[in-house]
Amino acid sequence: MKAIAVEGCSFKYTITVATPNYSVQDPSGGQITAPPSPKVKAEGKGVYKNGCSFQATLIAPPTNVGGAVTPTDLTINGNFNSTAMNTKADGTLVLLKGDKTAAMTASFTDTNSASGVTVPVVVTVIAEIDDPGQEKVKAN
């Protein structure tokens, strides 16, 4: 049994940078943008359901070719996929601790204006519910 995710839950991230020698920091401002259930609550907070939309901001990685990386930040969007088997809120499976988004992809460009070298920097992010916002109400 895992804790059901509610308003105020937090995330951890798996980040893959496809371009060698680049890295990015964890996204900032990560949040579920879909409203929680207005009817079903755990510890007084609305629960989140399968398919909830997620949004965060990725800050551009440092340049490796001595130029400028554009854009300076990107908004990434995705949706959470529930692993719950039986427990529903408003007819939809609830989100649980450990549930993840589908992979979200962002692309930056690192350009050295002096040499003309342009490097595409492709980043893939998966958000995972790390702290569900409550621990008393659990489901499977």
C-alpha cells in the first residue's frame, strides 16, 4: 500500500541529457496544474487523480562552446500515470507516492557566435511523486 498524493505533494526528478558533456539542474516550480478532487480528501486535502497535468521550468545548462544557450529557460509539461489498481476518486484512479509522468522532452541550443558552432542540447525529464503530502491514507 502506498500513500495517496494530495495538494502540497512534492517531486523528485530523473533527468537525462542526450548531448554529451552537458548537465542541467532539477526543474524549478514543479506543480500539478490540474485541480485535486473537490469531493475526495485525505487528511483534509483534495486527492490527485490519474492523468493530472504537471508543469515545471528547466533552466538552460551552462554553455560548453563558449557562447550562449537559448532559450534561457523552458516550461515542460506532462501528465501523471497512476499505478493504483483499485482506488478511485470521482471515478478515476488516484495518484500514489512513486507515480511518474511520461517523459517530458525539452531542447536548448548552445551557440558560439565567434566560431559558428551550434550544439543542440536535448533534455528528458520524468517527475515522480516523492512526498505525497500526507501519509495516513493509503491505497493500492
